[in-house]
Amino acid sequence: MRARKAIFWGSAGLLAYTQVGYPLLLAAAGRLRGASEPEPDPIPGGEEPHVTLVVAAHREQGVIAAKVANARALDWPADRLEVIVACDGSPDETPRRAREAGADIVLELPWGGKVRAQDAAVRAAGTPSTVIAFSDANSSWEPGALRELVGALRDPAVGYACGQVRFLSARDATNQEGLYWRWEMWIRGNESRLASVTAGNGAIYAVRREDYLEVDPVMGHDLSFPFNFVRRGRRAVYAPAARASEKMVPSTDGEIARKRRMMSHAWPIVLRGGMLDLGAFPPAYAWMITSHRLLRYAAPFLHVACLAANASLLRAGWRYRVAFIKQLALLAGALLAGRVPGRPLMILRYYAGTNLAVALGLYDHLRHGTPAGWTPPEGTR
């Protein structure tokens, strides 16, 4: 019985620490150290470096022209901004529409995955470019976003800078990603102030050209770049004033499917991409990786352990019976969401579904491997 109690309290404690304890400790640590938000170094007019903006695109004919126009509208000298659209095996009109919209270079590549398309675009970038920025085809940047990213990279200690994404949803959308993402951005800001972020996002980020890393094609930049830059002695920072927006997957079920695909790409990074090599990181960052990434990805398995241990302890006291009823109530709420009105139930469904997606992503990777190819999520274009 002692072992079962240890499993129950240990798994419950780790879940509480991962979801709430770590963010609060992170914020407190930042205040104790007097950490402040990194301020991008203002770039004087006329001193802007040459920048290449890379957009990897697969079946993006409906949005690519708007994306190129958005890039051209950025607050950056036109003669110092190169726009490359790397078409990753697009079977539609994406290449033609990108050219018509005014992209400087349009690459028509065999379907090899987003990362390989990005690699090809970096190699094709014009010689003057010293900074490479990346965006998704369905992301719209605010005019000053590029200036904020490049300003963050003017600090020689910074190797990677990512911006803030705001998700736009339809009025009848059920997805709760926006709520989660606001919490995630708050955590990311605190990580950046204290040391470095543990993950970025594909919608808006930039690196110096000389620092660009070619990684395994199944390992996206979002998760692999930040910790790899830290391993190389650079910081990976969050620049919240570099803002972008994009459509959110409208339904919770669609979001769960998207996260399942994402996690099939994340698990290779965890298992063989170097994330587990905690000794390669500074102590504070190793704590962040463990708390925000490794324990977060272990959450579905901790939930199963907690529920199973709890079920075996029902005769050990009223506390265990109450805890078991609460766990079943949470699962019932997640299952009833959509059938019974109420946003709290949709939040429960989102939480349960995304944890399920983490586990299913691992199953997919172990059972079938992870393909490098990708397709745009439904409802986001």
C-alpha cells in the first residue's frame, strides 16, 4: 500500500507542479533576480541589415498572395527585404500565385517536409542577407514585427528570437487554444526574462544567417531550435512586441488532431534530439526544460498512474474516495462537453484531449515513425 500511495501522491504532485507550481515559481524567481523583459535594440533608419523572410508553403494557393503582400507591407526598406516562398511539393497554384504576388524567389521543391523546404530557402537566400526570418503562409505580421525580431538579435548573446501569435477564431468556435496560448505566452515571457524560452512557434521567429541550424527533417524548428541555441551558448528569447495573428482550428476535436500530429514530431526531439541531455544546459535552463517540456509531455501518463493508484486505494480512507470521484467527474465533464452547454466543460475537454494527443503522438511515432511531410490543418486558411 505504501508504494501505491507514493505513486498517487507523487503523480498528483507532479501534475500540480507542472501546470501551476512551475509557472508561479518561475515568475517568483524572475522577480527575486530582478529579471526584466529583454528590450530590442532600436535600429536607426538607414542601418537596417538585409533580411530574408522565408515562407514554407504546401497547398497554400488560397493565402499565399496575401502573405507576400503582408511581407511587403512590413516596416522595413524594400531593397533590404528578400521574400522567398519555398513550395514543398505543392500540387496546386501556390508557386504561380506567389510569383504573381511579388515574391523575390519561388522554389518548387519535391515534397520533403517543411524543414527541408526551409533549409533550401536559406541556401537560396541572397548573399547580402545577414538575418533569416520565418513565417507560416497563413500568418499575418504587424508592420513593426520584423523590426522587433531583428532588434532582439542585435544583442550578440541572443541567437534566436520568436514573437507573439494571436489566434483568431470564429464566433461559434469550440476550440479553447486561445485560453491555453495566453497562459503559455505568460510562461514564455517569464522564461525569456530569466534565461531562455523552451519552445518557440512557427508563425514568427528569426535567427542570424550564420547561426542557422539544419536539423532532422522530422524535428521542427519550434521545439528544436531554442534548446539547441542554448547548448551553443546563445539565448533564445521571446519578443512580445513582434506580433502576428493567424486563424485557429475552429473545433476542439480538430485541435486535438493537430496536436497529435505536432507531438509525433515533438517526441523524436525528446527521445533522440538532445532534449534529454540535461547536463548540456545551464542549471536554470535544465530546470525549465524538465518542468515545462519533459513533465508536460509526461502528463498523460502521470494522469493514468494517478487514477490507477487512486482506484486501488479506495479502502484506504475518505480522502482517496473523494479524489477518485473528482477524477471521474473531470473525465465525465470532458466527455459531456458539446452535449451539455458550458465553457468550463469545453476547457475540460480541451485539457483532456490535448493530453490524449500527447500520448497518441508518441504511439504514432513508435508504431509508424514520423513522416517529414505536412499538410495545413483544416479551418486555418
